[in-house]
Amino acid sequence: MRGLRLLNQKVRKPLHGGLTLLELLITLAILSIVLGAGVPTMLDLARETRLRGAAQETYGLLQYARSDALRAGEDRFVVWSVADGQWCAVVATTNNCNCFTDDCSIDSVLRQQQGSDFADINLPEANFAAGAYTRFDGLRGLANGNAGSVRYQLAINGGPELRVVVSALGRLRYCRVGDISGYPEC
């Protein structure tokens, strides 16, 4: 009988169903610690991604200029321009085309790179044998006499730097200065 009486009794439910103030404060403290550590890391990752993007887009622009020179059988130049803290690069038929002010299109095709697409990325220098441009000849795609490199750097705290290097043979390669993975040291 005693067992039946226990089965017939109602099971008591707790009076509250939510979180206590202490549980809520502990959750908020843990969340703020995790976010405090994660947000700067994510911002650094976004900056590094833009740095990599600037170098990769330059690599593509240089490859395009070389292949277009070979296709057309005419020299092609990649010219960098800097004005008021902004920079751009363009594929052109001359070495003095300014991508801020001139129409540098070839056969109605404009191939250029704008620094405004890469926030917090500086162009400290485009240093080639003849100046701020390189030339690929239309016969063999060589950059003979126009070898050099382009440097991109994170604007914040003089961060890491990526370079795109053009050899006299027209070959392209990346290298790095500072702490950015995936590229060989310069």
C-alpha cells in the first residue's frame, strides 16, 4: 500500500525556470573574455587577407601584361602611380600613363588595380630598374632592363610586408618581410 501511495503523489516541480543572476553574470564575464581575445585576432586576419589580396592582384596584373605583350607582339608596361596617399597600377602601352588621370585602356580594355580596394595597405615603393614601372617585351615576354619589385605593407604599426618580384626573364615570385605565413623570406 505504501508503494501505491508514492505513485499517486504528484512530483513537485521547481518554482523557477530561468537563470539566476549569478549564472547570468558568469556567462557574460566568460563571453566578454572570449570576445575580447577574438576580435583583435579577427581584425589582424582581415588586414593580412587584404595584404595578400593586394599582392595577388598585382601578380595577376603582371601576368596579364606579360601574356598580352606576347599575344599582341608589342611591349606592355605596368605603371604604378601614387598621389595623396592613394596608389594604383595599370597595364599600358607607354611607361608614363597615370592611372589617376589618363585613360590607359588597350583595345577598350582597362586592366588596373586601385589601392582604395585595399584599406590599410600601403605601397611603400614600386622599385624597378627604370622607375615606377616595368616593361615586358612583345617578342619573348622578358623584363630585361626592367626587373624590380613592388612592396605592399600593412599601414598599422609598420606591419608585415609582401613583395612581388619581377626577374629580368619576366618571371614573378612572392616574398615576405615580417610575420606573415605562406611566403618565403625575401
